[in-house]
Amino acid sequence: MRMHQAAIFLTFLLSLNVETQGFSSSLFLRFPSKQLAFTKLDAVAGKSQGFGASSKKKKGKKKKNKNAAAISEILGETNDAVKAEAEAKGQAEEEVRIKAEAELKAKAEEEARIKAEAELKTKAEEEARIKAEEEARIKAEAKAKEEAMIKAEAEAKAKAEAAEKARIQEIAAAAEMKQRSILQTRLQMETAERERIQAIIEGAAKRKAAIIEARSQPKSAEVEAELAARYGVMDLEDRAFNILLDLGIIEASPDPSSPQYDDSKDDEPVC
């Protein structure tokens, strides 16, 4: 904006008519004490004071030189101001650019920091999740293993108890069977013993009755014939033995192989 105004001002200065117009450097705040003006009134006053044509030309030339020097000075200062303004503007733009770059850099660094923190947080959360899942898996496996072990122990215990119960039942059944066998054998033995004793008793009774019958006299002809037929087939020794046996004078030795043999007196001494 200032450069544009300076260009307009310079154009204005160059277009001035030096003879009819005047200007003062007091228009410029930077040069309030310098006068750069001449008018027709000054020229007329010069004539009335006796200036000639040559002195008028010299004075005009001198004023022109002074005006040109002032313009050059003003232009130089204007150029310096424009240059300083451009440098200030460039410096300000550079500062703005540096500030913008710094802000962008800070923003990028902040975004990078936030992103890194978010990534670290996400990574930590993922690691924590994986760790928790691993711990849960290990815990579940340990629990399942413990439950399986407890179940196996319970099954083994139940199986052992069932086996022990079966063994006890087998022992009880075997003992019962053995007891029954013993009782049955005892019963059989007692029955056999009773039958043997009964047979002995009955045999003794029959023997006694036979002895009484053999000793009874007289006998009928049929009995005598029967006795004669019985003893007649025997030799003398057997006949004598059987007659004495039938009369009860002697007793025959019992047969050990006979079911009616009484072995309860076998251990008694013989007198």
C-alpha cells in the first residue's frame, strides 16, 4: 500500500509546473524546515528589485537544482522506507512462516505423541487381554485337570469299593456255601450216624430175638428141617461157629468196611 502511494506522489511531483505552481517540503512530515517553492509573485518581486534576465535564469536554475535534489532525497528516503517496509514485511512473513511451521511441527509432534500414546495404550490393552485370556485358559485347564483327576479318583474309589463289595459278597457267599456244606455234611453224618445206630439197635434186637428163638425148645419139624438144611451145607468148623453164633454164645468181629461199623471204640485198649 505504501509503495503504491509513493508512486502516485512521485508522479504528482513530476507533473508540477514549476513556473505557476509551488510546493513545499513541509508537506512531508520528514522535512518540515525545507522550502521548495517559487511563484510568479517571487519572479515579479525580483524584477521590481532590479534582477535581470540572466539573474532570473540563474535563480530559476538554482531553484530547479534545489528542487531536484529535494526530490532525489525524498525518492531515496521513500525507497529506503519502501525497502525497510518490504524487509519488515518479509521478516514478518518469515516470522509468520516460522511460527506456522513451529505450530505445524508442534501439532504434528502432539499428534504423533497422542498417536504413540494411543498405540502404546492399545498395545498394553491387547497385551493385557492376551495375558488375561492366557491366565483364564491356564486356570480353566487346571480346573478341568483337577476336576478330571477328582472324577478319576472318585471312579477309581467307586470301582475299588464295588470290587471290595463284590469280594466281600463272594467271601460271604463262599462262607455261606461252606457253612451250608458243613451243615449238610454234618446233617448227613448225623443222619448216617442215626441210621447206623438205628441199624445197630435193630440188628441187636434181631440178634437178641434170633438168639431167643434159637435157644427156645422144642422146635417144630419145619424149623428143625430148615436148620438142618442151613447147617448141612457147611463144613464142620463153619457149622460149629454159626451154631455158637446163632445161640449168642460168641460174637462175630464187626467188619470195618461195613456202614454199620462203629469206630468210636477203636482207640480203646483191648483187655
